[in-house]
Amino acid sequence: MPSQEISPGLVIQGFKPPLNLADFKLAAFDMDSTLINLECVDEIADAVGRKAEVAAITEAAMRGEITDYKESLRRRVALLRGVTVADMEQVYTERLQLNPGAEALVKACQAAGLKTLLVSGGFTFFTDRIRDRLGIDFTRSNVLEVRSGANCGELTGRMVDQEWGDICDGAEKRKMLLETCARLGISAKEAIAVGDGANDLPMMGEAGLSVAYHAKPTVREQAMVAINAGGLDRLLEVVRP
């Protein structure tokens, strides 16, 4: 089935709307530039004067031009050395906002009985707060190492390994989606996956409904729903609450 713009800035392909939200059991969301309005790693880097350098790597990774996401993230995090926890707090309080329609969509999913998952190549400092703010059920993201002792409260430029692995990249997002589905006793086809970058494609490829939000071209092309204008809650135009 060819792609079809059903209203300005809203494109579908591969199915005929409307779908019913209650037919799904899980909604999985990327965070940076999807649920929220910025790329946290870029904004953190601004505190040490390295935003342009870090943002260039982020953009290439999100467009799929850098195929090794883990290495790209290690490069970016290394440039964060010396950033303080206070700097990150300032990013959260002064710059970070939920994207338009994000809260409305999450609440609609929850009201329809769906569990929610936040799976991010970003950092727990931010994902834990967004989880609590939106009442999200499950999360997976990366832990920034903070220096102890002298210069405590500063980032070391490294990440901390977790029990599930080292870095949440595209493969880990896919794995977490599948693990969460198994935990809930549902099929991945009963999941919705929402993202904007190339590292979201593995989980989007497993889900029953894939949604690209103001996404990179390669992601828009492969998604079943592409929201190119307006807020995240525009999904409710094709998936009825």
C-alpha cells in the first residue's frame, strides 16, 4: 500500500485507518527529540563549550550516517568531561520541555490500558525524571559516570555499565521492546513504537505500529505513520482512543 498524506503533515503507509488504541497493549517511546524538545547530550555539552562538536556527531548518528551508535555516543560523552551535575540540572529546569502533544498521547495510551516504555540512548538523569513526570511504567537508558572525591559532581566522560549491558543503542532498544512484550505476555505486534532517529528503527521494525515524529528522512520512509507537522497527539487522528 503506497504512502498517503491523510491530512497536512500526517502520512500513513501499509494500513488503512482508523485503528483502535485499545487493540494495542504497549506504547514505546524514544525520549530526545521525541517526547522532549531537545537532544540532552548536545545541551549538556554547551556547558563546556562543545555543543557544536557534539551536535554534529548526534545529527550524523540520528541520520544513520554513523553506523556504530555506541562509538558515536562514547565520543560524545568523552567531550562532556567536566560538566557538573548542576549544569545538567540547569538543562532540565531551563531548557527541557515536553514536545507538543506528548503528555496527551501518553495519557491517552494509559487511559486505553496500554503499558508505557521509555527507551533512550540518552541518560538516566533525564529519563528517570520524564518517567516520573509522565507515569511511564518501564525505562532503559544510559548512566553517566560522576566523579567522586576531588571534583566530585563532575562527569568523567565515561558511562557506567549496567546489568543488561553497556550502552542503550538501536539493538538494545529492540531487545528492551521484545523483553517488555514478553514480560507482559503480548506479541510485539501489539506494541506501538515512536521515534525520530536511525537508532529507533530496530524497535520500530518489530512493533505492530511504527510512528516517526518530526523524524530523519530514513525513519519517515520506513514508518507506518509519519507525523511531520504538529504534536505527538496527532497519532490519535489515525489510532482512535
